[in-house]
Amino acid sequence: SNKPLSSLQSRNTKVAVVLIQRKTPMPPGEDLVASERAAAICHACDLSGKSLFVLPHTDHLVGYIIRLENAFYEHAQTYYYNEIRRVKSHKEFLNKTTHQLLFVRHQFKIAFFSELKQDTQNALKHYRTAYSLVHELRAHESNMLEIKTLAGFINYKVCRLCFLHNTPLDAISQFRKHIDLCKKKIGSAELAFEHAAWMAKQFQSFGELFDDAIKLGLAAIQTQNPGFYYQQAAYYSQERKRLALQLSQVNFILGGLDYYGQRPWRQGHQSIDPPDQDKEKKGILALQINEKDVPHSELIITLLSNAVAQFKKYKCPRMKSHLMVQMGEEYYHAQDYAKALKLLDYVMCDYRAERWCGIQTAILTTALHCAYLMASVKDYIIFCMELLGRASTLKKEQKLRIEQNLIQVLKNKIPDAEPQCDQVSAQAGRSLWNECMTSGGSNEFIIDVQDYIPFIQCKAKFRSPSFHVDEVIQLQVLVRADCPNPVSFTKLAVTLSNQEYNKWCVLETSSQECKTLLPGKTKCYNFSFVAKTKDVGKKIEMTGIEVMLGSSSGRCVFLRWRGAGGDAATTREFLQSNKSSSWPDTEEDLDWESMTILQNTMIMSRVPKISVQLSHQPPALSNEMYCIHCTVQSLEEGVAKDVKLTAGLKPGQDANLSQTTRVTLDNSKACDDTTPSLLPDILLGNLKPGKKLEKCVYVSSLTTGPRLFLFHIAYSIDLSVDGQQILCKCQKDEMITIETLVPFEVSANFLSTKFEPLEQVAVDLPFLMLTEIRSSSPWPLLLASTSLQNIGITNTQHHKYQIQDVILRKDECASECLCLRCPSLADNNNDVATGQYVILWRRHSSSPDSPLISTTVTLPHASLERVPLYIHADIPPFGRVRESLPVCFHIENRTALVQEVQISVEPSESFMFSGLKQVHIRILPGSKQQMLYNYYPLIAGYQTLPQLSISVDRCTTKAYNLRRFLPHRIFVKPQGKEVDNDSIAAA
């Protein structure tokens, strides 16, 4: 059919036909039938071959679609290019004097076709040109709306393309220019609301463009974001609403429009004067009445909501709060009081905290209207209290009216309507109040005033940060009224963390004077109670204060403060202050601002009236039973019952100290690992006034160093506090630091029988061990005895130990010498444990019955030396000049081999001798040989003996090593005279 083509002939429309082929197509040129059919279709539709497309429905459908899209794109580009040329060709026939409107129209069409052609740069250029031409038009009241409408369209296009080109500053600059050029083109004063609506639409549209650009990646900042444009749109919508409310009522029906911005009753009319004045007036009235049906509040709330969302996104809290207040007011004007109250109540928290008293008062006034019109009793009471409070900026007359309304509500009566409420709304609100009163709902309301600024202020304070359990706990509550007239309350109560005390902190007196608060005056109420003994060591905290307004016959309002008072206007420093500044005792001296609160107090144990004396003799010595004498004397007026002593190492110190410290009451037994470091609850019995109790505690410290000891005395006593009998538990701690020292130092050395130091001890040969005990105690020590234990050597002579009941003072030394022998060992070890040296001792000043302290010292190990050949001599202790001195040398073979020994005597100037000067002997394994000599001393005094030179062929032992066992010197006495017995007898 050619009907579609014929209908589009005047539109210069390009037509293309797309055939969908289901079967798989044949290669081009082979399907002759398809070619003939395509030619027939082109002839029938008057199409060129390039306008016929075949779309095979095969597996490669996506590829064919892309090719088809590219073909359509080329056709569209060609079409829009030709259209632009066609429009431009009209320019030479235009004259600016008579064809100003066509200049604008042609530039807009070129820009629009360029935009469709996706040539956005040329589109922007022609849109800008069109916008400039619009403002060159001669404007008057009859065409003002048309010019603004067209300017708005073109401005929208320019700003949109600027955002698309990522040049937001150009878009903002264009919009500001647009607003500056148009904001004063109001037009007819009777239709001023139209200009406000147009301005609102401009800001709203730009805000939406700005927001869309941000969603595509544009970055905005706090000072430049879409919220400001939504806010301005809301402002002009509010202005539109204000102008609309001034319009009168009339009925008129308007027709449709052919061109944007023209009037329905004079379309196409371009002259300055209207053709029909009567029709013009009716048309204006019709526009005005149509405007009255517009839901202005709904439009404003939507715009404000968009602005709030933007300011919230860009963290502008004050702008957000400001716009939320406007939203609440719009809801109020729209008579949606519930939403209005919800919004206003939300933003009031910020204004309370930041002390914006004027703004807060205005918001509270609107909220009070909402609460009245909703008959919300609790909200109405809250807002009345705040408007009467110190943060309200209302005049006294207004406060008096609000206070009277509040009194009416407390008496369960209907309050008077607010002056700003219209009569219809006030009547509806009054009906709701009547329904509320007849519904029989609860007449008790609890208000947490911590979140508000009420007309009653409250502060509370404990008189002291701490009280002893035998003292009366006192607290004060200050109450102040800020309303213009005196106000009375029914009840005052303080709640504490321990609810058992709450009954002592309630004021329910019948005295009206006591419960009446004068404007600006402060009342002080005192409460006191006696603490429970179970609360010793705990804090008592004020959890809340409650003031009851009204009565049970009307409505009861309970004002509750959390903690110890303070409201939303109270500074944080005030709430957290715990200064113990004293409050005046008289109400005349009260200064409200200087009074700080103290929310909690500590209950401390009663101060004990006992004296504890600890006598001892420091320092303590390691391992000794150190005596600490504890004396407890009562200074109480009554009997101290169940006196208990806990004594020992103070807990919390190094863990090693508790393992090396032992405390006991019995010094007759030695302490062991089961002895504790702390003795708890040692019962001392009852203690009468002025009497004493004594106890000795013995401490044994295994290691040196300082230790902190605790002596804890606990007892009970019956007392009367404020007429109440209580059983007080008292306790007192005394601590002492005791230094523990080593009583003495022990050293042991190994010597040869000639008292020469030994590095090695010869096996199965005697040697000496010299021990030294040096006192480091400041107190004299009694060394009772010493002994060796677990020794790996033997005492050859079984001598008695020399140290017996020896008294040592500081830095004095006691020594003893023991002759020992190391037997042959089967395991061939190179060293042997000498054993342990045990010393029994005590302080010399202690009583004789005191147990001895055993200190065990581990002796050093002895390094062993095995001697294959041993030689020793039997020689008298001294010689005499020119008298024979017999000497016998014993040589012992300790090896398993026969030893051949060559011995020679070296001559000496001090001695002559007789015997073999040089001899060669053979000694069997384990056997001994003796050699006898007679030495003849020639010189008196200490003389060097003739030395033996010994050589052993089968042993590596050197002669020096063997000669060390022989004496080197001897004392020779001079030759004496014969004794004259007669002379002696005569003498």
C-alpha cells in the first residue's frame, strides 16, 4: 500500500524496508528469484536498492544486526545533514527587522538536528546562538511568558551539553547568566505566580541535570552541589504559594495550546495590546483559579526533600536542619501535623545542643501548634515546658498564656487554642481534645527531661565524694523554676543504684510552701540515710531524680532527670564535674551557676580505732626464723569482736618471693615447702577497750633482698548510727619492709700436708681442707657446730671438728682444718664431689631454747691426680747439731708393672750422711721398698735436707713430682750443755 508513503510526502521522510529471511541465504548472485522479487518490491514502493535490507534469521544474527545498524546510521547522518542544509538555506531570505522569531527558530532547529546527528559541539554552538537571539527579542507583557519559556528550553539544552562535555563550570556560568537575565522579567503583576513557578522550574531542572552528571562521575563539593538549586526551587515554590493564596475565586475553562508560552485565548497574537480586553481579564482570572488547585505544599516538600538528601550526602548538617524545619512548616500548612511534628522534633535536638535559642523558640511554637491540633497531650506538655524555660525567647505575656494552658492540661481540662491557628483548625483540634478526655486513657505521663530544656531545673550532689559506713550519708537536691508564675510540685524523689535507699530520698510533705517554687529562686532539699555494711567498698550512684507535677485527680506529669540532674542545655563540663566544692547550707547563699554536681559517692569501711605495733630486729638473716612481734591495742569504746590477724608476705609481689618465703607461728619446727608465705585469719579473740593482744610471727627467707610484709587486723563492733544499730567491720593494715642478708660467707681450699695450695688432689694420699666462715651479719652469731655430709672422701684421722660454740661478730672469721684422703675410684673420674659443709648456728642474742639453724654449703669439687710411684719419709720433727738424725724413705709401686728405680743422694753443706749414695732397685707391682739413712747435722737453724734424685725408667713421672712428697727443710737445734742436777736442785 502506498498510503503511508503518500502521507509522508510533505515531511521529507526517508523510508527503508527490512525483510526478515528465515531460510539460510544463498551466495550473492546465485538466487535469481530473490533478486527479481527485491527489484519488484523496490519498484512497487518507489525505493532505491540501497533502501532495501535483508536480515537472515541464522546463527550469525548479531553480526547482521550490527551491519543493519551501521547502514541505518549512515542514512540518518545523511538525512540530518540534508535537513540542516535545508534550514540554513532559508537564512538568506530572512530579515532581522521582521523575522526575529524565525532567526531563533532556525538556530534551534539546526542545533536540534545536530544533536540528533550526535554532533554535540555544533549543537552547543547553535543553542548558544539561539539563546542570544532570544534575549534580543523585544519583550512586553503579552509575550514575556513565551520568551521565558523558550529561553528556559534552550538554557536546559546548553547546560545539559556542557555537563555532557564535562565542563560543569560553563554549565553553572550559563545558568547564572540565564537567571540574571530572566529573574526580573515578571510580566503581569496579576500573574506573578507564573514567574515564581517558572523560576522554581529552572532551578529544579538544573539541579536534576547537576545530579545526573554527578551520577555519571562528576565530583561536587560542599559549596557547590545540587542541594542549593533544589533549595532555591523550593524558595520560589513557596513564593508561588504565597502569591496564589492572595488570588480570588472565579470559574473559567481554558483550552489547549499550539505553541509553548502563548495564551489559549490569543494564540498566534504578537501585538503588544491584547485583542479583547474582557477576554484577557477572564483568562487571567482562569489562570489564577487554576493556580489555586495546584498542590503547592506537595511540590515544596518534594523539592526540600531532594535538597535535604543532597546536603546530607555532602555533609552540610546545618543546611540540612534548616531545610528540615521548612519541610516541617510545609507539612503544618498542609495539615499533616504528625509528619510536621516528627520532623520538627528531630531537628530540635541539634538546635538545643548548639544553643540557637531564637530558632529553637520558633520551632517550638510551630510544634506546639501541631501538638494542640493533634491533641497530643504529652507533646503539648513537653513543648509548653520548653517554651516556659530559660532557652525560650518569648515575651512574658506569651509565657503567661502558655503557663495557664499548661495548668489547664494538668487539671485535665482543654487548653485554649493558639492565636495563630485558624478558626476551622482550632475547632477541629478542640474536638480531638474532647475525644481524648472522654476516651478514658492514661493520665500519667513520664517525661525524660534530659533531652529537653524544661522550665524546672534540677541539680543534685552528695555532700562528700566518700562516706564511712558509720557516717550518715547526706545529699542535696536543688530545684529552680524559670516560669513567670510560682509553680508547685506534688512529689520529689531521688533514685539510687541501691534501691533499698530510695525510701529515704522521697519528699511528700503536705506543706504547700515547701513544694512551691518561686520564679528565679532556688530551693534546696536535703536527704540522708545510713549505708548498709554490705555496701562497703562500693559506689552509691544517683540514677535519677523525679519531680511530679499535677495530681491524681487531674493529670500527673513525672519529670525525670538521668543521673544527678542537668538537661539538654547543660554543658558537658558541668555534667562531668566531680569537684567537691561545698554547697551553702542556707538557700539565701545559693548561686545556681556555681553549683556543681556529684553523682556518686564511695562507701568506705569505718576508721578502725586500734593501734598496731610491730617490733623486730632488722635486718633478717637468710634461713633464720625471724621474729616479728605484733601488739594490737584497742582504742574503741566497745568490745572489738572476732579480732583476726592476717600476716605474711604481701600479695602481688614477685612470684619467686612467695616461693622462697615461709611464715609460721611455731618456731620449734623447721619450715618446709608446705609452709605458706601468708597466714590468713589468725583468730586472736575479743579485745576489750584499752586492752592488748600480742602475737609472734616467724618469717624464714630462703633468698636475700627486700620483702614487703602485710599485717592485716580485722574485727567487728556494734555501733549506733542515727538511731540505727549496725555491725561494723573494721580493718587496719600495717606494712613493713624487711631486708634479708646472708649471715656469713663460707670458703674452702685444698692444701697439701705441707700446707701448700693444691690444684689437684692425689688419689689415696692425704691432703688438707681449710674452711673459713666470715660473718657478714650486723648481729653476733653463735656457731654451734660444723660437719661434713655426703662426702666422697674420708677423714683419715677422724679428727673432731674445731668449730664448737664459737661467737662471731661482723667481719670476724672462724677457720678449721681437716685432713682428708680420696680413695681409689672404680669409674676413673677426673674429679670427685667433696660433699656438703653443714653449719648449725643462731643469733647470739636469741634465747638458748631457740632452735639452731642449719645452713648447708656445697663444697667445691676436687680434681684428681693418680700417682704411679709414691715416696714418703719418716723423719723426726727436729734434729740437733752433731747428733745422728735417722731417716727412713718408703717407696711404693702403685702400677701393675715392675719398676726399676735409680736413687742418688745429693750432697748438702749442712749435713753429713751415711747410707747408699747411689742405688738401683727393682720394685714389684704393689710392693714397697725402704731405704735407711743417718743424717748428721752440722749447722743449727732451718736447714735444707739432702735431696734425693730419683729416676724411673718405665714411668713418665718426673723427679720433681716425686720429691714434692718429701720434706725439704728441718729445724736443727744447737748442741746443748750437760745438765747439772745439783745446781738445779740448789736453785
